[in-house]
Amino acid sequence: MTERAEEKICPRCRQPYSYIERRSVGDRVYLYAVHYHWVAGKRRVRKCYLGPEDHYVYVTHTHAREGLVLRGLVDAERALGYLDALIAYFAENPLDAKTAEKLIPRLKKLLRLLETTIGERGQARRGEKAAPRDPQRAQRSGQAR
Ligand SMILES: [Zn+2]
């Protein structure tokens, strides 16, 4: 199987696209993958909506090996898909020790963030006030009042 490294694959329909169109609406920019195809000697255009530019990373083809399809980050459920893809990739392609050492602190940081999120939400559900841990954060929320 040969695949050109520069081939651009649309994350929406998995077909090669010609270019990314940026369309401004108000103060936002939305991205479309533009597909050209030929029907009876006439050029047809098809566009796939990819999402707002500031929420989108159109580098999917560079992550194809890892099985990652990066989409708009609007849907938090997609983060689970990315993690599952990474786990599946590492199961098939064990990391070298050096990379594993770099990954462990990142995963621990992610775990701490998730535990903090669960902790704060749990307290909110029970009607408790979350005690700010770092002084800067306490100061910021104090100024907001
Ligand atoms: Zn497409």
C-alpha cells in the first residue's frame, strides 16, 4: 500500500481533498474541505464542513499511524475516542523507555486534573463550597466578587 505523505485526507468523509476553504461568518472562521471530482468532463465540487477554525486541528493525516482522527473539539466525548485510540496504538506499538518516561508525568497530570474536576463537581452536588487550593486562584475568585 503506497500513500503519498502529502496526501490530504478529509477527516469527515475520509476522501482526499484539494484544499481547505476558510469561510468568515461574523467574527468567526469556519473550515471546509473542498473535494474536486470529475463527472463527464465537468468539474464538480463537494465541500465537507470541518468546524470552526479555532476549535479545529486539521492535521489528521500526520496522525494516521496512531489511528487518531482529530475533529472539532466541541464534543468532549471525542476526547475519550482519542484516548482509546492512543491506548490501542500503544498496545500494538510498545513505546521505548525514554518516551514512556516522558509520557508518565503527563498522564499523572491528566489524572490530577480529572480528579480535581470530579472533586469540585462532587462538592457542588453536595452543596459544599470548594476550597481553593492555590492562593492565586483564591485571589482571582476573590476579585471577581
Ligand atoms: Zn470530505
